[in-house]
Amino acid sequence: MDANEKIIDTFATRVRQMILQYHDVVKENGELYAMVDERDAEIRRLQAEVRQLQNDYKSLKTARMLEVSDTDLDTAKRKVNKLIRDVDKCITLLSEQQ
């Protein structure tokens, strides 16, 4: 083999190696794009879940405020009823004194 044939063989070998590396890089690139797409989908799903949970939390806070208000209303009714009974007792006592 003369020098030119050696150079051509070496060049052909290097080209084949580069082609193999190119195919490996293309495959890896496709896998990485697929991973990015999966991550993007997961991010969108989690963002939707966060929005839903925030809405649920707001609803729960509102319901809790209404529940507290109902309890306060019941307490207020009991206090008014007690005051009415006290006033009735006073009226009865005053009526008996006359």
C-alpha cells in the first residue's frame, strides 16, 4: 500500500466513526427531547393541580368562615334567649311586688 491508500483508508475509517457518533448523538438528542416533553407535561399537570388546590383552599376558607358565623349566630341566639328569660323573671318579680 502506498501512502495515498493509507491516507484514504484512515480518512474512510474516521468518516465511519463520525457517522456512528452522529447516529448516537441523534438518538441521544431524541431521548433528551422526549424527556423534556415529559417534564413539560408534568409541569403543566402540577400547575393545574396547584390551581385546583388553591381554589379548594379558598372554598374551604369560605366554608370555614361561614361555619364560624353560624356558631357565632347560635351563641348570640342563646345569649338573647337568656336575656329574655332574665327580663321575664324581673317582670314577674316586679308584678309580684305590686
